Amino acid sequence: MKAIILTILLAALSAGCALTPRNNSFEEALLASKQSQVQVRSYQSRIFETNDKISAIRAVIATMQDLGFAVTRTDANLGIVTGEKNHANSNVFMTVSIKEKNTATIIIRASISHNQKTIDYIAPYQDFFAALQKSIFLQINSIN
């Protein structure tokens, strides 16, 4: 008798779980992505050979401003810089994190979103990192 009641309860629970909608959930967005997280991270990140985190943050700020972003928040302790710019009557947001990998290198990762969706194509990231590489060179070598 207990086995029958347990079976009925399990069937009811599993049916209830199967009917529960998951609209706009994080899991659905993750599964709907065309690219793996490793692929996305590969073009969102670059390694720079420097141990000067403050100069790297300054270079990120300068690069974002050169690209038309208004820097809205910086946190040197966390190594985070955020900014936004107006594009085609909507806002584009960028968040950049700067993290020391070891004593000789820094990892910089950028995330760009438009209309609350992360941009998942390579070109904007390549443009940002090309400009950033020049800016870091100028910052590190104290060229103004």
C-alpha cells in the first residue's frame, strides 16, 4: 500500500514539474546560445604582458572614451570599468574587468550588450582590443 501511494505521489510531482513554464529563464538563455561559453570568453578576453593594473585600468577608460562610451563606474579594487553610449536611439553598455593573472600578465575581459542582449559576434571586441592594445602601450611607456 505504501509503495502505491509513493508511486502516485512521485507521478504527481513529476507531472507538476513538467508543466511548470520557464519563461525567459537563465537556463533557457544559456541553452539557446549559439556558441559555447568557452568560445564567447575567447573573443571577450585578452592577456596583456604587464603587471601594472592601475595603468591598464586607465588605458581601458581612455579606450572606452575614445570609442564614444561615457564611463559610468570604476572600481580599481575590483578592476571593473563600466560605460554606456547612445547608438541608434538605444544604449550600448560595456563592462570591462581587469584581473592580474600572475606577476607579469593581466587578463582583460569585455562584455558588450545592446538592448539588454550580449553582443555575441567578434568584430566589436576585436575593435575594442585593437584600440586597447595601443592605449596600454602608451600608458605603460608614459607616452601622452
